[in-house]
Amino acid sequence: MSEGVGMGSKMEGPSAPALRRDPYEVLSVSRDSTDQEIKTAYRKLALKYHPDKNATNPEASELFKEVAYSYSILSDPEKKRQYDSAGFEALDADGMDMEIDLSNLGTVNTMFAALFSKLGVPIKTTISANVLEEALNGTVTVRPLPLGTSVSGKVDKQCAHFFGVTINEQQAEAGIVVRVTSNAQSKFKLLYFEQDANAGYGLALQEDSEKAGRVTSAGMYFLHFQVYRMDSTVNALAMAKDPEAGFFKRLEGLQPCEVSELKAGTHIFAVYGDNFFKTATYTIEALCVKSYEDTTEKLKEIEAQILRKRNELRQFETEYRRALARFQEVTNRYSQEKQSVDELLKQRDNIHSSFTVARVGNSSGSGSSLSNGSSSKIDGEDSKAESPVEDGSSDGKDKSAKKKWFNLNLKGSDKKHG
């Protein structure tokens, strides 16, 4: 593929830059650059165009998006391979969506948080550009955190407390865990920094605090086997697009940690205050897992079970969707059948009610109304039967009607007239 494949093509979605340039050109790196060189180039440009440092420069925001998008490709081996082989078209065919890809990047890319908030995606808050820049310049104060000890403190919002954890060969081989908890349920970030070529520290890992019971906590586990972190942003995006899909995407947030072991030496961690209005209260501890072998095995086993369950859920989702569609189909039929039955019974009732001698609006006087066989009336007839005849011409009719009444309702009247 030539250098310019895919250049100038439009990106889909409101979150994407208007035009896509070659990501190698955007980051000013060559195709044979190492991962570290690409990462270093990205960090410098991300800091240069970070929204915190360019609040009045809208062009910087667009450049920041472009840098973020380019790094999202070159930092992912599969996407980099696809782009190198067929350009943006390969990524488009693979259904690449900028918002989702950004959220799925490694935690090294936490500076994208400012972009997320601008896109209206409630995923992560941004780490202050000042904190990241001071770390890169190596001007931060680092406090010692010996293994097997803990340190408590309060960190201001958008500030960080840095700690140095020094380990020897045996401890590094056994494995290291660093955890932060807050009984006050403060929001914070646990950060891990790698040594930069310029004697500074570059952000490599981030864990956002999560509520666990009555505390908030975050941890990093360097145990010499692949461990996983739960990226809740994946589920958040799924919930936003399809709340019902949230359950099935819940375990998709289980992402492999970028660093699974530490070498002997001093390693830099930080607690970043993520509360919006107040300081964050925390306790950070570092320990060697040599005396936690059973716990380590349990972690390995439970994460293996979770991965298997994730595969099962992927298959079950297909089955569930199919059953749900069938359920919707039979539910619709149920409603239709119910309506049909109601209509048929209504028609039956109407037919039953047609079997009657009474007619609505009948004024001919031919109908009769009976009540327990004790009385009967035809409009005007009863008064005529009891009144003297005033018109001789109607005498015959009145007598006939009178006799009819007596014959019909007054038992024993024949005997009296006899």
C-alpha cells in the first residue's frame, strides 16, 4: 500500500475528524517506528494540543482528535496491520467506529478523556495536562512506599500524589500488587508511570476507582500471567445505544492489562484526585504476593471462568435475540387473537339479543310486556277498558279489547260471565 492510501477520505459519524490524514504523517513517525517511538510521539502531540492548554483555540481541539484517532490505529497491532495492508477502507469494512475504538484503547490513552467529554460520552474524566507534563519533565515529588506498608492521605481535585515502590529480583519474580481504597467513597485514579527516555515519567496504566461495597477501590496486579481489568466504558457505550444489550456487553469490558509484570527497580505510581468539588481521601498499599499464592491462583481461576462465561454469553445473546423475536411474534398474535375472540363473542351476544318480540321504536301497539303474569299494558288500552264508551262507532272494538284483557289476565272471569 502506498503512503497516501485512504488520505482525504471522509469519516463517518460526528465524532470523527472531517478529513483523515495518514496516521504516520499525523504523528510524524515512519512505518518502521517502534511502539515506544509511536507512543512518545503521541504523548508529545497530545500534550501540545490538549484541551486544557488550548481552551481558546478550536483548531487545537480538532488536531487533538486527529492525533487521538491516528494513535488509536497505530497503537493497535491488528488495526495497524489492516491499515498498512489496505488503508482506511480495511478499517471501514471492519466496522471501525471512532467513539468505540477510542473507548477500547489501552489505559495508556487516558488523555482522550477530554475528547470523550466533548463528544458527550460520559466515560472518563480527563487527567490534568499539568500533572502529565510535570511527570514527563520529571519534576514531581515521589514519596517512598515500601512493600508491605500503606500510606493514607488526601489529594486535591485534579492533583496527584506520586509514590515510588522499590522491589528486588525475588519480589519481582513473585509478583506485586498495588491497591488504593477510600472509606469515604472518594473518586480517584490509580496511575502507573513508565520511565521515559528523558528521565521523566510517561503514563502507562490507569485504573478508575469503582464502588465495592462501602468503599471505592482500584488495583493493579503484576502477577506474571495475563490479568484483566474491567473497562466499564464498554458497557456504558452499550447501555447508551441499547440498554437491553448492557447485560450481554457487561463482560466485554474485561480487557487484558498492558503490563503483567514488573522488573526489579523503583516503579512510580500515583493517586489522582478525581472528585469534582472536594479532595479525595485514600489509602494506598503495595505488597508482594509470595504469601498470597492461594489468592493468586483463585484470581487466575475466576478470571478464566469469567472469560468462558463471556464466550457463553456471546452465544446465548444470539439465542436470546432469536427467542425474543419469536416472543414478540407470539405476543402480537396473542393480542390479535384476543381482539378476534372479543369481537366474535360480541357478535354472538348481538345475535342472541335479536331473539325478542320487543322492537326499539315500535309504535304499532302490537308488542306486549309481561311482569310475572300479573299485568299487561298496551298504550292507552287500559284507560279505554275502564272508561265509559263515548263514541258508539268504536263500541265494538272497545268491547272486543276489553274481553281480551279479561280473558288474558283475569282467571275465572269466564265463570263470572257465564
